[in-house]
Amino acid sequence: MNNKLTPFGPDWDKVLDKLEANKATGLELNTEEEDLLKELQEIRTDAAQAFKAYNTFDTDKRWAELKQQIQPEHIDKNANKKGQQIKLWPRISAAAAAILIIVGIGLALQKEDHDVKNIFHNDIPAGINSATLTLDNGKKIILSNANSGQLASEAGILITKSADGEVIYSIKDQNKGAANKTHTLETANGQTYKLQLPDHSEVWLNAASSIKFPASFAGLKSRKVELTGEAYFEISKDKEHPFIVKTNQQEVQVLGTHFNINSYPDKQNTSTTLLEGSVKITNEHQKEQLLKPGETALVNNSENILVSPADIKSTLAWKNGDFRFNEERIDEIMLKISRWYDIEVTYQGPVSKEKFSGKISRNKNISEVLNMLSYSNAVKFIVEGRRVTVMK
């Protein structure tokens, strides 16, 4: 992202004024202004900033004009067909889009009148940065409760917690005994955490995930870890010692690369998405597949490994602090939401077959996420305690 661009600087005033002036005649932006507008789509502002932008640019008259331009894709309820895709953003003109982007999709949708009524007996906050580290001797350290600094020292390995909450393994001396010590980092529902291994490889754990690893790789032919759930890896290069990630359905072997593995027990397949470098995937049937950057491999109980172009933005949305849904059914979406908000999900009546696309911050309370989903009129929700009921 180009850091010189700011959401509320003079350049934005210029672009917005031009959009407003040309609303009747069509959008005419130069290349730099078009890039500026695209940049704004990636900027997430807090509510205060959003309302500031709305109040300084919009008026009641302009908002009324904007509402007339909004044409939700679900406007004809009787025309909805099973399995259709529902976009969570309405179709609007370019000038209206600029306003909606600045205000933020959540704020804009709250202003739009629709007949879906969610029932929130309580709200549920977003997950937190926490995990439990279990040492070889069975000692458990709850990382959200631990202060920054040294956590433990074992067989020549120093384990510390950084000021920004990362667990870091450092080698004090090359004691091969540490390679026989197995440690586990585990996140519960509603937790995420970052780990730096003793070879300086970095691992981001998603909610309801765990990684098991030796306290040191010294003296080992390979750097092997075991993963349950989902994690993103940035592996330090070491040609002499390949890095291996083992899940219940596959092994991924790398030398130095960036990739994401999703291997939750409640999914029928394991997906591996490669961002850079190369990896070799071996499934339970001993079939091998080399993966290139920008590809995703799906492994399940079948003999073959399916390779397809990767949806990088959706794959890494969790790591970047977002939910991103790309033509997903509500039951698939609720699996992600249940892990992050630590909730029980039940369904009243048949599960909707419509597919949803959209993006929202994982830092929001659950009510904001569910309100966005219900905007389609395809689903609505009741929140009672930590149970969410989904209805058509």
C-alpha cells in the first residue's frame, strides 16, 4: 500500500469534489485519481474517522440521492433462485461508491431500510491475541496472562514473549537434547497467536489450531512440525534441513517459502496455498504434487491432489484481520465465525443455499458481522448467550 496516501487529506477532497461535479455527466478520473480511489477501498478506518468523513462530505440531500442510486441485487425476492450468489455490497454509481467506501460498508448498510430483524439479547466481542504454550514437562503457560520477557529456559533454548505478544524461541547454546523436547502452541476458539521458531521461521496460528514442534532443530535432518487447524508460515531458508508440516491428510515439504495451510478437523479436505517459493505435497496415498506460487492444492481422502489458482485475498484474510467470503454458503461462513467468536451455531429450518460474497473486519462485534450477512434478506439471526440461531 502506498503510505503517502491518506484517507482525509487534500487529495481526497479533490477526488471527491470531482466525483460529485461529474455525477451527472459520468466519471472522468485520471490514472492517479483512479489509483487513489482504489487505495481507499483497502483503508479501514474506525467509526470516528468514518463519521467525520461522512459529516464533512455528505448532506441529507446527497444521502437521499445516494439511496435512490442503490439497487440491491436481492430486490426481487421472488426471483431468488437456490444457490445464487448474494453480494453484500449494492450496485451504485461511481460518485455514490466514493461516499459508501469512506463511510464504511457497515455504517452505510445500517442507514439502509430493510425488513430483516435480527434479535440480539447480547453482543459478543471479537477474539483476542492469546494461546496456551505447553512445554515438554507438561507446564502450561497462558500467554495472554504472561508478562513480556522470559517465559522459560530449557536445554539451551530461551523462550520469551515480545512486547507485541509474539513467542520467540532463541538458541543459547547448541544443546542437541532440546531436539527431544516437544512443545505445543494451541489456540482456543476466539484466539490467534504468532510464534517464532528457533530457526527464525515464523508461524501465525488461526483460532482453534495447534502446532507441535521440537524446542530446537539442532542435530535433526529435517525441521518437522505437526499442525491441526490453520496456520500461515514464513520459513527461513535452509537447503540442508527441509521444513516439513504434517497434518492428518498430508505432508508439506519446503526449503524456504511463504504458505498457508487449512486443515481443520471439521473440513473434508486440507488446502495448501503457496505465496512464494515452492513446496512438495505428499498425501496419504503417497502421491506427490509440486505447487507453484499462486496455486492452491486440495487434499482429501481421494487418491489425487487437486491444484487450482489460489484466491490469495480470501485465504489470508484471517491473518490480515478480516473475514472475506467468496461465494460461500452460510454454513461455511458460520464455521469461521464460530471459531473466532467462540459460539455454538444452530439452524432453524432448512439451511440457506444462497452464496455470499463480502468482507468485514474480524475486530467487529458479532452483531456487526451478522447484520452485514442479514442485509441480503436470505438469513437472519438470534443471539442468546454464546448461541447463535440462523434462520431463513
